[in-house]
Amino acid sequence: MSRTLSPHAALIVVDVQPDFMPGGTLACHQGEAIVPGVDRLLRSRVFSHVVATQDWHPRGHISFASSHPGRAPFEQIALHGQPQTLWPDHCVQGTPGAELHPGIDWTALDAVVRKGSDPAVDSYSGFRENHGPQGARPSTGLAGWLRERGVDEVFVCGLARDICVLWTAQDAVELGVRASLLWDLSRPVTPTSDDATRATLQARGIALIESANLAI
Ligand code: VGL
Ligand code: ZN
């Protein structure tokens, strides 16, 4: 089955950057496997609106284990009253690992939303930062960008399926926008997370679809 896309649908490509690929500092399991499919989807021009997010941290970012003496990557700490996983240094601003992946033709891209630039706050969702010192979650502006373009439905793909892709899709439905996760065009940081991710999608009313179901 293939479906025709509404001109009010947007594609959100989340964090397809070398640091999230095998060989990168925070590799997703089989992350590179999505590159040809994302490239094909962008070249197909089936979406009237295409936005990418780019994880974009300053050196010494608070989410890096290296910023917390005695801590190791993948440990959890409390930060601003919330659990925070500590990551290997990744997607440092201006480094090759932080680029939009060079294996994809990004010509069709309308906008790039950079996130994670605040040294003291992590940012998973493309829509808003994680909790900051004041407890609030500042907007990235993506919701307004979509609203002003009349977008009422988003398709989310990219990395990591269990973190930034999932958080972005959840925020979309919270904003009243229908959301689908392109399963074959995403990969997780934690391979054992897939069952939990499927359960979250179902609980939040986010459709799980394959890119083959899009009319490309
Ligand atoms: C991501 C962990 C830290 C992601 C970004 O893109 O899913 N995960 N920063
Ligand atoms: Zn990050």
C-alpha cells in the first residue's frame, strides 16, 4: 500500500550526523543503514516541507561524561531535577562528526534546527530543550515554523530512534500534529529499546510506518 502525501505534511530528519553512525563517538546500531533511504526520500520531493535537526553541542557540554569528573559515558545522574544520561563527547560544533551526513543530498531541505547549544541543558526533541535550571523547556521555534506553513502532520526519521526521534514525535502529537515514525529510516542507540519504543508509539498515538508505504 502506498499513500499520497498531503501538502500539509512535513518530513523531519533528526540528527543524521556522522557521530551517530558506526565509527562515530555515539554510534547507533546500524546507523549508516538509513543513509540511502533518507537520501532517496529527500530526492523524491514527495514532501512539501522538509526540516532537519542537528545536534550541536559546545565543547564541555553538560551532557558529556567528560564534563563530570569520575563519571563514565552511559551513567545516569540527576540534572536540573531530572534523570540525565551522560554521553561520550559527540556532535561538537564545527567538527566533522557534527555535520549533516555527507552521504545525503540535502538540497531539498527547507530549514535546519540546531539544538543542544546551551552548555547547561541537553536537547533531545527538535521542538524544545530538555529541562533547564528553571525547570522550563525552551522552544526551538520548530512548532511555530510548522504552524506558519500550515503543517498538520509530520513524518519523523533519523537517529536515534529511542531518543531524539522518539522525543520529537512525542512533542509533535502533544502539539496537536499527527505524527508517524518511519521505522526503517531510524536506528536506536540501545538495540534492546525497540519493544519499549513500540509501546510508547502505541500509547501516544504515533503511527509506526515503513518508508515503502510512502508514494515514492
Ligand atoms: C541524541 C543522545 C544525545 C540523539 C543526541 O540524537 O538521539 N542522543 N544527543
Ligand atoms: Zn547530543
